[in-house]
Amino acid sequence: MQNYMLHTLQRNDCRGREYMYYICLPTVLSFFLLPPVPQALSRMSWSLDLLPLPPCVELGGPPFSGLLWTLLLLFLWYCYRVGSDPPSCRSHIGAGSTLSALSRSTADPGRSAPKASPAIAMERGEEEEGAESYLTPVLSHAPFPAQATAGSRKLYTALQEYAKRYSWAGMGRIHKGLRNQARMSDRSSIQKPHLFHLPDVPSIPFFPRDAHRHDIEVLEANYSIILAEFQAVYQRGIDTKLGWMYQGPKGQAVFPLYNAGVCVASNCRACPYTYRTLLSLRTFISSNSLGAAGFWVLGPGASLGGAYGPTNTRLRCHLGLQTPAQCELVVGGEPQCWSEGHCLLVDDSFLHTISHNGGAEDGPRVIFSVDLWHPSVAAAERQALDYIFSPEQ
């Protein structure tokens, strides 16, 4: 690897010299080979025919052919120089660079090369933070934190398996998040995902529509048919035998189409158009246990106390289906109200509360909730999270 890196830099340096000979020298020599243009000609319009170039008698061409012969000779001279150069040329690398140290260790057999650490760490130290991209893996001797929970260790093992199968490239933030998850869970914060926190992700309680404009427009365009399919399953009654689930406080029920990354086939067959709408979304989390989609019903007088979502790598999109005026959603201290036929993008890793203060005559609050990827999670990270949080069938 060291010899390959040195050879690459040397080859690039040689190419730089060749390009200099090819471009710069013909330009310089042309000033000596071509006679000066009279000052009077520089102030008036003139053509190449006015240049005092000797004609090429052999070819019988115009005076411009003399310049072509000159360029041909320069090209032959360049080819001679390229062919006469040795296969490798010396690269001028600073004595303080890493590759210089590698070359010294290669030349000196008595000096032992640094051994690679078995632990791969993606994050840099405090003093080197931001010096390199988080996409660049680095070696670290720091072991996985001893105070980490069994769940974090299981996720870290899954990350190692993913890296062996694919690559460590792009896994910097995920590795750092797994190492720091124990400290994240212990601290008091308004944003505290209890399962996994991805560092350096810009987060706000409510995101603008532009974050997922395409998926929002698709959901809102199909509002009528989604509402009609919900009413059809709601009129059959809320019963666990009919695909419903009770979650959270009393009075809250869920009819899931996807539950923890697993498609609920019977419920999807009951709502075929809504299911096809889900498949048409670009950022729907459908392949890992962090993603879910379904109808959420909250009865009058019910409320959900302060809670945190499992991760900050997703945004929950709430499409309002039935939204009484007395319903309120507070995320990170910011209150919002649902609106029928419109979507809200919520980062539920913030502390959030939900309440329905209306009466029985107002009916339940109903939303269609879909988990979408956070726009700041890269494609490589999404693939790794799908592998790490693969649903348990």
C-alpha cells in the first residue's frame, strides 16, 4: 500500500512536468521562431496571410504551413523527451508529510512500520475535529465504551459486520453515535433519542415542506382516497383481531400498514390505494425497524405525556385526516396544530406531547403517520442503518 501511494504521487508529478513541457515550451519558443509583428499592423485589422512566414516549397502550401512544421517538430521533441524519461521520477514531498515517513520506513528495514489497530474509529479527536470529512475512516486504539449497554454493543457488532461485507467509508457518524449513545441517554436534553443518535445532524422540532416536497405533495394529492380507506376500516370497529393495536395512553389506537419495518399484509390489503401511495414515496423508511406507517387515532380527552422518539435519523410526516380544533402537538416546546389534508414534518426525537382536549361530539383526532429519512442522512448511512436495524421477522 505504501509503495502504491508513493508510485501514484510520483506518477502524478511526472505528468505535471510533461504537461508543462507540452504547453509552456511551444508558447515560449514561438516568440523566438516568429518574427515580430510591425507596430503598424497591430493597430489595424490583419490576417495570418500578412505574417512574414517562409513558404513551404515542398508542400506548396501557404505561409501558415511553416508554423505547422514548427509545431510538428516541437511535438516530436516532446515525444522524445517522454520516451527518454525513466519509468519513475522523484517526487518532492515535504519531510514532515505522512508519505515521506512511509518512504523512510520502507527504505530503512530496521525501522518498524506502525501497526494497524484492530479497532476502527471514524471520529477524530477534539483538537482535530473537522480536519477531515466524517466519510474518511481512521484508525483508533480507543476500545468501545465499557459503560455501553448490551443493545449498543449489539448494534456495534452489526456495524462491524456491515463494514466487513461492504466498506467503512461513510460510517464515521454512525460509529461515533454508537460510542456516544450511553452519554446521550444519561444527559438531560430537550432532544434525546433513546435508541440511536446520529451526530452532526441539523435538527429542529418542525421541518419546512421543502425538506420532502415530493413525498408531501404525493400524500396531500391522495388525501381523499386515504381518508376514505381509513373510514372503511374504522367503521368495522377498533379490535386487535381486525389489525388494530393499542399504543401509549388510553384512547390511542393504531392501524399499522408498516410496523417496525415490517409490512402488515392484511392491513395493506384492506387499504390497497394507501399502500400503493406508500410505495411511491422516495424517502419512506420501509426496510428497518426505525420506520413505520399507519393511521393513528386519539380519542377525546386523551393525551400523550412527554416522550422521545427512538432516533433522529427520521422525520415523521403527519397527514391530517380528522383534526378537531382542540387538538395540539408540542415538539421541543413549539406548539402546532394539524390541518386536514396537509402535512407536518416532525422530528419526534425532541421531547413532545400530544393532547386532545375536545369533547365526545368532536370525534377522534386521526392522522396518517409516515416515517421518512432525515434529509441530512447520506445514502451510505441509510444503507448501513437498514442493515444494522434490520427488522426481526
